[in-house]
Amino acid sequence: MGLAGQWWFWALAATALVPLALLARRWPGILLRARRWALSRRLLSLAPGQTLSGPSGARDPSWLALPIALWVGAGPWVWGYDDSGEAVTSALVSGAAVLLIAIPGIVFPALWALELMVASWLLVAPWLVGYGNDGGPVGLSDTASGLLLSAVAIATLSGAERRVRAGGGGIGRLPPGNR
């Protein structure tokens, strides 16, 4: 039995929702500051006539990558399948991949297409690796995380595409010398 059977774990998980709610409210400002930093370091440039702007509130759910990554990485211990080395490796690598793609995805939103690959892996990993056959929440947790990550990636990609088409909400592109 994993941590899911302990009352204190769920109390701790519920307490973690408070800083996540604060992160969600501050996320547009964080994105804008990160993109300004990238512009000042010449990591990206704007097309002529474009201005740099952050996403508006709930239209960019990319902040959800952090709790998804933490949940996926902690999955073996939460659900009690930490005795399976393959499952632990899959969970830790998948959780790390979500973070390692989402962080540069702040500046380069096209990287969220790679998050769709990680999400696809999460959808099938419980059964390919073999820890989803035990029934219950073990495989369901990674599958639900994969579905949520897919939705977040698609929403983030479509929001970035809308900002580029609008012309006024630039997200940046690689400078000519870096292509």
C-alpha cells in the first residue's frame, strides 16, 4: 500500500493546492518576464510590428505542467508500486521530461508539441511497462495525467498560435543568426 492509503498524504496534497492556486494567478506575469529576459539576451526576436505580451489568465494553462510532473514522478510511492524498478524509472523520467520541456516552453511554446509525446507515453506506459495490470488507480493515475497533459499541451499550443496570428501578442522566434 502506498501513500494513497494515508490520511495525512491527502491533507498534505490538499494543502499544496494553495501555492498552486497562487501560481496560476501569477503565471501570465511569470511568462511575460521570462520572455522579456529571453529577448534581452537575444535568445529570440520578434517579427516586425509585433509586441511582446503575456497570455491572458486562464488562456494559458501551461502552469499545470508543474503539478503534473510532480504527480507523475511521485506516482510509484503514492500508489505503492515502488517495488517495480521499471515503473519507478518510467515515472521519474516522464516527470522530469514534463518539466524539462515545459520550462523552455515558456519562451518557445512550440516545444509543447514534445509534451504531447510525453503525454502519449503516459497513456500507454502502465500497460507497456506492466504496472497498469494490477487494477485500481495504478494505471489510471498515469493515464489521467497523460490525458490532462495532452489537453494542457494542445491549449498552450493553440493559444500561442492565436497570439502569433493576431500579430500583437508576439511570443518570439529564433533570431536569424540562431536558425
